[in-house]
Amino acid sequence: MKLRTILHTFLLATLCMGCGGHGHMRQLERLEAQLDTAPEVVRLALDSIPFASLGDEERALYAILRTQADYKCYVPLTTDTLIRHATNYYNRNRKSYRAAMAWYSLGCVYTELRDDVNAIHAYLQAKSFFPDTTTKYHAYCNQNLGEHYLNCNMFDEALVALEAFDKVAISESYDKEIRAASRLDVARIYMHKGLPEMAELTLKDAFQESLCIDTRAQIFFELGKIELVFYKNYDEAKEFFNKCTVGSKSVQTSDTYFKAELAKEKGDILEAMTYYEKAMMGDADVYLRYNCIYNLMYLSIDSIQFPLQHAYIRQFEKLNDSIVKIQRQAEILEIENAHTVELKERELKEEKKFLIIKGVACAIILTCGIAITWLLIERKRKAYIKQLQDTLLQNQVELHKLRTGTANHQTDDESLDTLSELDDSPTSTPIANRDAILAIYKNNIETSIALFKRNGWATLLNKKEVIEDKDFIFSSVEREQLYNILFNCFSTVVSNLYDEAKNLNDKEIIHCLLSSLNYSPHIIKACLVASSLNVIRMQKSRIKKKLPTDFYLLLFRN
């Protein structure tokens, strides 16, 4: 063991002892950071953590780390019991790195168990949970999917997955041995599709990438198969197979197998059968053993020359292969369809959630916008009303100054004689002052009218005016409200009326105010609850006698 590895182990073991059996999450997170660089150290550290004392989240992370550490250290994975703790814990419709790694680790277990269907399901789930598709484990999902699709003779799906992996592997400069293994699988797909030229080019690319003796032996093995099966070039095939003799038992077994293939092609049945039996005795995988027994069966039939049985067996195998292929592919397609539906449902939930959030946000923004707009309008309205009220107050101050100045000049007998010579109007002020006072009266009337128009009653009366509703009446409560509003808005004008004519009653003042608003006799009649228009006309005549002519003309413009 390297010194660096020993030091790592010692430090992690010390850390485990210091934790005292609790607070393992922080420790597991530290081990997670070490998983890719020192998986053997992680394995040793995990041995010191009691699984039974962990909480649910800690167990899930422990299961991921243990499974990945064993997988990376080539420790056989024989059961999915442990990693199921992680997939059950992260079995939510929420993307996260650990959820993806839980399903990826489950796929690694099924890869070890040679369970293609469940492995494909696990890797598809893992891909859907990765929040970042640029992570290398997302790419590894595509590589593993390619291998399992290839095992199920789903060549198009396998090619798509492996090409997706190759694209990422080249751009991210992944380990060349991993890229070589992927290219080797792509070459096998081309061979199954009957494209030997493309398979040869791909195998040559893989050979350039790999320095591993076993991988290169497999490349020579596949090149020999191309020469043997597609080109019937037995010498070239034998040369490639001879290059497979150095390496592991699996390579030696492959070499023995293809020696049997060459002998079979040459027609030497006994030699071929001998090599097939030797190949089966070696460390052969299930597919190679299948091919060996398949050829032994045919050669044994050929040796005793039963052509009819030969034909029946071929038909049986074709039908059996077709049935098995259909069943496995149908099962995988069902998994892919279910996975697609699950992804679609997840997308719809996310979209619905986004739309709800967006709708709530829009509603809040709209409400805030309306509230702010209303506040601005209300503020502007109040500022305008304040401005009008200030104008009325200023007018009254000016009016008071004018009247006070006039009174101060009326101290001698000559002034009294001059005032007595003026017309018999209630106000006996000089002509210049009278014009100024009338100007203030006029401004007071216009300002009060502007104030009244900011009120809802102005809108109601204008509507009655427009539709020429001559028969409408107000209730006593409504009339009282209208009178109060009129007196509030025209308080300064009412004060001026009292100054100019002391004997005006309330109804006559209301009549003056409504007339200044330029309402028709029908509106005035309804507001004053008069019996007829003649009553309104008579009241107008009485007001005219009570008010100075110049002030009367300001109020009654029609």
C-alpha cells in the first residue's frame, strides 16, 4: 500500500474515532469528497462507521458511498439491498446530485449482476435526477446504457447513448481507457448492423486511445471476427487472434474460441469441437459459452449427418431468439415509456408550480401597482383639494384686507357723503374696491365648483342632466347629504352670500349654489323638492331682489 494511502487511512480512522458514534453526517460528507480520488480509503473509513446507529439521511449517503467505493475497487456487488436504502430515501420528484447517484449506484449493482432490464431502468432514473447534466456520472449513465442496450440487441438505442457519451468524453478529456471501451462497444454495434468498414475505423480509434493489454486484446479479437465473418480472410483473422494470446484468461479463452472458428471454417470438425470444449472450460462469460455450445451442437449434428434435424434446430433457434428479443425489448420499452411518462408528469408539476408562483407574483405585482396608482391618484387629489382650499383661504384674506382698507378710509364726513351717493346696493364700497371684490367672488365660485366636481354627487347630477331625467326625486337622507356637501364645498361662497344679503334662507342659498354649477331648473327642482318649475322661477326672482346685481350675475349665468 502506498504511503499516501496509509496516511489517508490513518487520518480518516482518527476522525471516525473522534466522532464518538454520533454526528456522522459531516464525516460522511468528507468521505464523499474523497470518493473519486481515494475510493480504497473511503472503504476503510466506512468500515469504522456503525450502520445501525445512522439516521435515514446518513444511511442513504452511506449506501451510496459504500456501493461506489466497492464498485471502484472492483469488489463484487452481489445484492441491491444496501443501495435500496438510498433510492428509497431519495425517491422524490426533486432533482439532486445524491438522488441521481443513488440510482446510478443501483445501476452499477445491476450491471454487476448482468440484469440488463433493471440496469437500464436505474440509469434512466439517474439521468433524470441529475441537476447538472455536465457531471461525469451523467455521461457514465449514457455509457452504461449503451452497453446494456447492446446486450439486448437494441442497436439504435445503444448507438445514440454511446455517441452521447463519446461527445462528452472528448470535450471533457475523460480517461482514454474509458473512451476506448466506449468505442469498442460502438464498433460491435456497427458489426451487428453489417457495417464492417465503420467497425474497423472505430476499432482503430479505440486502439489509438488504449494502452491496456486486455482492451487491445479485445480489439484484436473483434478485428479477427471482422476478417473471419465478413471477409472470409482466414489468414488475417488468424494473425489477429494470435495477437490475443498475451493477457488475461478471458483473452486466452477468446483465442481458443476463434481457433475453433477457424477450424470449423476449414472443415476440420474434430479439431473445432476440441477447441470449443477447451474454450468452455476456461473463464468464459455466458455469451461465449453460449456460442461454444451452439457450435458444438451444430458440429455434432454435422458429424453424424442429420440435415433434417439441422434445419429444425435452426428454425427453432431463430424463433427462440426472436421471441426472447421481443420480450426483452418490450420490457425495456415499457420501462422507457413509464420513465417518459414520469418525466412528463414531473415537468407538468414543475410547470404548474411555476405558473402558480408566477400567477401569485403577478397578482401581488398587480395589486401593488393598483394600490400605488390609487395612492398616487389619491395623493394628487388631496393635493389638488388642498390647493383649492388654500386658494379660497387666500381669497378670504384678500377680501378681508380690501374691506378693512375701505373701512379705514371712511372716517371723515366727506367720505361718508361720497359713499351715500353710491347706488342703493347692500355694499357701499368704492368702484375700484368693488371690482376687486367681485373678482374674488368670481374666483371663489370657480374654485368651489372645482371642489364640488371632485365629489361623486357631481357625477350623479351630471348623469341626470345628460339623460334629461325630469321625474327623479331624492330621499330626505340623500338631500341632506347633498346639502352638506354643497355647504362644505361652497363654504366661502356661502359666507360671501351672507355678507351681500343677510336675509337669504337655506333653500335660496342652495338654489344659488346649484345655479352657479349651471344645472337646469329640473335638477334644481328635484334637489329643492319644489312642486313645479314656477316655484323655482319665483324663488329666483326673490333672490334677484335680495342680491346685488353684479353678484347675482356671477351666480346666475343663464
